[in-house]
Amino acid sequence: MSIEPLSWGRGSPLNDLELRTDTAGVSEPQRWSVPARSANLEAVRAALTSLDSLGVVITGGRGVGKSSLARTAVADLGPDIWTLQLRSGPSSGTTPYGCLAFLLARLPQAYMGSPTAILRGITSLIKSDAAGRQCVITLDTAGSIDDMSAGVLLNILLTGTARMVAVAPMVSDLPADFHWLLNDRRLTEVRLDNLNELQTRQVLLSLLGHRVSASLVSTFHTMVGGNPLLLKALVTEQQHSGNLVLSDSVWTLRDKVVLDGAASLDDIVRSQWTRKSPEERDVIEMLSCARSVELSRLTKVYGAGVVADMEDSGLLEIDSSDNRWVSLREKYLGDVVRSWLSITRRRELRSLLLGGKEPDPATMTVEELMAFGAWTQECEAELSPAMALAAAEAAVQLFDPHFALKYADTLKRNDPQWVPAQRQKAAAYLLMDLPVQAMAALDDISQPQLDNLDVEEFARVVEAKSRVMVWLPEHTARVPALLQTARERLGVEPGIAKGWPEPLAAAANRISLSEFEYQAFVGDYASALPALEAAADPGQNPDTWFRMNSAVILMSALSMAGREMDALSLMRQLGGQISDAAEIVGLRERFAGRAYNVLLMAGQWRRCIDLLDPPSAREFHRLPYRSAAAELAAGIAYVYSGRGAVALDSLLSAAAQLELRPVQRLLRAAYAAIAFAYAQIGNAGQSRQYLDRLQRTAGTADHATRSRTEFCADMAARWLGDNDAATRLKQSARRDIAAGRFTLAGISLLGATVNGTEADFRLMEQVAGQRQGPLAEISRLVAVGSRTHDAKTLLAGGELAATLELDAVEARCMALAVDYARQAGDSLSARTAQARLDILAATVASLPIVPSSGSPLLTARERQIARLAGRGASNRDIAVEMGVSVRTVEGHLYQVFTKLGVTSRGDLTGLV
């Protein structure tokens, strides 16, 4: 049916709110989540531009960005597209032509006589308004569409008058006639789901305009479940509250996210709340207070049917652990609802779940203890001393020092649990990098109280004191005397105590472990090794707690002492035993930290990254105190591998967090690693800036962290041309050799000898002989090849470095191999090394060594001729292409062959 445009002079004026011709005017706030939807956006564009397509249907849950995606896709079609915006509200389904009412009002009376006339009139009106341009209708369906509107839209699509972008929660919300268009693929469905964590990061980058820390991404993603609408509201609330801050060009969180008074999120939750049944509201209130509840306990209170229905609807999530923990899928929902509840209601829910009886803390997990403690405080009730101590200990284990201090402070000096609570306060202060306050908490224990402690609690206090004293330079050297005094009081000798599991033997073993920890802290690995090996031997040590913790420290000692392969073997062995020793508090975290160091010292930086997988969603509350250390560790692994550009994101994020929230004096290590990363990519100005920051920042660190900090700082300075840096690296290596730390010595010498002497290379070879593994062999090959000018040896070292993906080391080997091969007339080795070096130049922004006799010696014209000749072009072809004589080409090729030490055109491949 042909419908000619009519003259609408007598019709109603155009409704500017519904008809939009300026598709380029979509505001930036509507585009902020688009970077995470590039694939979806491309699918929508394809559906709108395909010749056989009538349009697209965008489906998805509330707040996932359906309308925003639709507007962006239409706007990207350009200004020559005429757009028509239709909206179907909740009441539109019962009103004929409900979503077309504004167009109906513009029709002359003559077209109001029948549905067919109305159809013809609206179709012609759209054609007239489009004025020959292609028309795209955007249909936003908040409710069902009436049959009359559906018929008009279907006719508009089938007659080619317009294409459509329909937005609906589900396909079933659209008119039935549209379903067969979907089945015939005349309409395309694009389904939007909530953002994954990577997409959440992309959206935050788009919204905030600067780098974002990993803890910020993980916390926000977990809280809103990847919902873009809620994510934007959360960002706005946290900016207004001052908790989301820009620190050194990185957005990060100052503290935990608190949603009290969050107006925009409150409005969103209230709109959802009105649609919930009373039973669902009760379950939500319970979980908002308790955070998580065992499935069996929750179904006992509310019934299995209600819980199952809520899980099916996506309100709840149930984990796969043995306890089957139930929690709210969208964490923000619990935070907002909890702020609505009165103290009376919170107490009522607590009594309903617990039956009026406080549980036994010995039977509770750390998560249960934390949730119970928080709930009790929110009810303004008091925790029993035993529960307060258990909650404080759980908070320390979950890296939540503020709650640990809060729980520990509820105990009184005359409570039997007061002394253990002081230990937890000290541990919490250490997590916050406040060793002075930690020491004060332990010093507050009076001598009469110490005298009245049983032997195991006394040993725990001594252990806590030694862990704090090492962080105070004026007290570090006093730790051995403290431990000796403790042994004298207990009447025990060093070594594995006999009589375990008697309390005295357990206490003696705890003192011995404190001595191992002290020796590792100060870097005295060599003297600790014999005792550590004995303590880690199951045949000699029946105390599982002492044996496993000793074995974890032994890993580091072996790694530092040059026994890298032995350390890796022990690491694999312990990795299989960690689950069996799950009752040992903090063992898994200590193992992970030392395993990272073992892998880093062995050159296996890829496995370091794998070890630093982000915590699960149930652990997101730990992130403020774990993320900075994890991002720093990832950045150091990258920078050790020579990937400075990749390292910077993690390192800058870590530094921003550490500046706001110090953790174990790691800020200096972050500054040094950032300086090294910038030096690797050739940014001397930024590198020097962070070296200056390092000099202005004081702080104590354990030996492993301190050695990494000094190494990164000296390597950055050496990369920048500081002649004294190589001297400092060699001096550090000699100190490490004297202390038996051969691995550290070898790494320092590898970095210091880029322009080394024969004596340096001989020392480097000797140290490599005291070590194990591929990194030691690389050092040996570099030393031997550099000392003897043997290109083949250096090629072997480069190939071995490539297996570990140590790009900077490989580049050094290849650059030297190019020079030595050309000096020896070994064109094959020179060509091989140069080809590999050319590939590495794309990933190593600033080469540690540039070949002195390589292709840079060629003039621009010689290089051009050499490239053409290497590709097989004849002299005549080269002459024609360059506009010179054949004799000129021959003369230049003679110079190229002479400079590069090759004898044929085929040898030029890969050299230039």
C-alpha cells in the first residue's frame, strides 16, 4: 500500500519531547557506561544497518543500561537519521494507541474515523516528519503495549517506514506479533547482563577519568552486583561522603564503604521494596543484619519455599561451602535496609535467629564471629568477654583492624580474656602500620599479670612482642634477649621441645618459631637453616603447628641461600598440605606471601601473578588492607620481568592506597618499583621524581622487602645512567655473599654488570655456581659469554631467558651476541641475535644495551637499500625504486656488507 505524505497544516504542533532530530546531542552522562558494552553496541548497530533487518530488541534487568545503549546506538548513526522516541508506561496497555497518543493528537479529524485511517495517518505523518531521511523508532516499554499501537508499529516496520529499537526487560513483554519477527530473524535480540568485574573497571575508568585501584573495583562490583545504574549511584554517594578520593591520579577508597544516608541508593531500594512480599521483606531484613546465614538455619525460621523462591528470583545467593551460606546477592541492598531498622527491630531479628542464646564462639567460623559481633554492636548490646575476644581475633584474621580494636576495647582489665585481647590489639595496630601503639598495648600488660599467665599464654605474649619489636629500630636488636629471657623463665632450651603436646613443650616451640621469624626478618637465613630444616622434618617434629610454620619460613631461607629449586620443591609439597592444616590460623596467608618471594627469586614471575588471584566475593571486606599489598606484589613481578609499562597500573594504584592507608611500611617499596618501571619505559623525569619521593620517605621493613626496594631503586638509577648505582649493586651483592644470600647476590650482579669488568663477570660466575635453577644458569651464561665474548653462549642465555619471559635479560644477551658475532665474523649468529632483538624492541621500550656495531652504524640510504636487498630485490629494481644508478646501489651494498660483516644478500634478513 502506497501512502503519500499529507499536508498537516491543521494538525497539532510537533511534540519536542517525543520527536528528536538531533541524534548527536546525546549527553555524555548517557554514554558513561558504553565502554563496557562495545560488543553489545556493535550488535545493535549491525541490526540497525543490515538491509534485511527491521531492528533490534534490547532486553535485560532493571538498571543494566538498556535505554542508554539504545540512545547511544541511535546517536552513533549520525545526524541524517530521524528518531522517534516512544514510551509505554504501566497504564499504556489498557489505553488504545497509548504510546502513540502524542502522534494521534496531531492527526486531522478526517483520519480519526477508523483504525485503518489512523494507521495510514500516523504512517504518513512519520514519513512527512522524516522528510526523506531514514527513521528509527526507539520504543521503551515499561509496561505492555496495547494491540492498536502494536498493529501500527508492525505496519510501520513491514512497510519500511522505519526501523525499531525496542527496550524491554524480556522478549515476553513485547507484543505477540513481534515474536514471529524475532523467530524469523527480522528483529535481533541483544541481551544485556550485569557487568563483570573487568567491565566494571572499564565503566569506572570512563566515569572517573583516572586510574582506579583494584580494591575500589572489587568492592563496588561486589556491592552492586555489576548493575550500572547502581554503580553510578554508589560512585556519586561515595564521592559526596569523601570516601572516594583521588590520590596521586588514582581513585581509591579512604575507608570501608558506609551507605548510611545514601539518598540516591535509598530511593532505588525503596522502589524495589514496595514490590516485595512481607515474607521476602522479613528475609531481607534478617540477612541485612546477619550478613550471611546458614541455609539450614534460615529455612528453619522462614521456610524452604520462601528461600527457594527468593533464590530463583535472584534476590539470594547460596555458596557451595559445606555450611551453604545464604546472603543477599546485591550487597548494597542489605546496607541500605539495615540503616532503616530500629534498634528494637534489630534485637528482635537477632533473638529470632539465635533463640535468645549466645552461640559458643568455639563452634563459629571467623565470618560468623565477625557478623555476630557487628550485629550485636548494631543492636547496642554487649558481647560477652569470650565472644569479644573471639570476634577481635576473627577481625585480625580477616584484615579488619578497626573492628578488632573495637571488640578488644570492650574487655576490662579484670576479665580473664584481657591479656589475649591486648595481643589482638597489637596485631590490629600492626595491620595499620602503627608499631608504637602496638608496643604500648603490650607494655600495658603489668608484670603481675605476666607472672600469673600460664606457659602457653606467656609464650603468645612473647611472640606478639617480638613481632612488634622488629618494626621498631630501637627495639629490633633486643629481640634475641627477649626470647632468651622467655626460655629461662620456662626452663627450656632452643630447638624442638620434647614432651609435646604438653603445654610447656608447645610454649617452647612457639618461642623457637619467634626466633625463626626474627632471623627471617633481619635476613639471617644462613644461620637459621639447620634448625629450620630440623623443625620442618616430620620425623623429628611432631608439633604440626610448629612444623608447618617452620617449613613456610624454610622456603624463604632456601630461596635466599641459593637453593631455589629446593625451595620450589618444598613450596609444592606444602601447597598440597595447606588444606589439611586449615586449623592453623593464618598459615595460608603466610604461605602465600613467602611462596611469592620464592617464585620471584627463581625468576618465575608469571606464577607470581597467578598466585595473586583476587579474593572471592565473600572476602571483599578484606580488600582495603589486602589490595595495596597484592597490587604492589603484582607490579614488582612485572617490573622484575622488564615489563615496566604493564607494571605501572598496579604500582601507581598500590602507592595511592598506601599513601592513604599504610601497610607494613610498603610505601617505599612502591616508590622504588614505580621509579624502576618508569626507567624501563624511558621516562626519566617521572623515574627521578619517584626516586626523590623514596629518599624523603622513611620507614623500616623486613629484609625481603628492604632488599627489593634497594634493588629497584638502584636499578632505576642505573637505567638512568647513574654510575654510582652499579657500585651500590655490587656492594650489596658482596654483603649478600658474606651472609650466604647467594640468590640475592646473583640478582644484584646480573643488574650491576651491564657494563661490567672481567672481575665482575668472574664473581658473577662464581655466585651462579652456588645457586640452583634456570635463573642461575642464565647468570652463568651471561657472565661467561660477556667475559669470553662468545656469541653462542649469550644466545643460549637469551633463549633460556625467553623461557622465563625475562625480556630485558634476553634483550641484553641478544645485543651483546650481535656485537660479538660480528666481531668474530659469525654472520649466522649475528643474524639470529639481531632478528630476536628487533622483535624485543617492540616490547622493551628502553633496551638495557644497544649493539655498538649493529645496524645503527648504517646511513639512512644504506639501511633502505639493505632492507630492499634483504627482501630479494635486484640491484636494478632497487635503483629504479630509489631513483639512483645501479653503480650507486652496488657501492652502498658493499658498504653494508662490510659494516655488518655479512657476505650475501640472504644474510641481511633480520639484520636491518
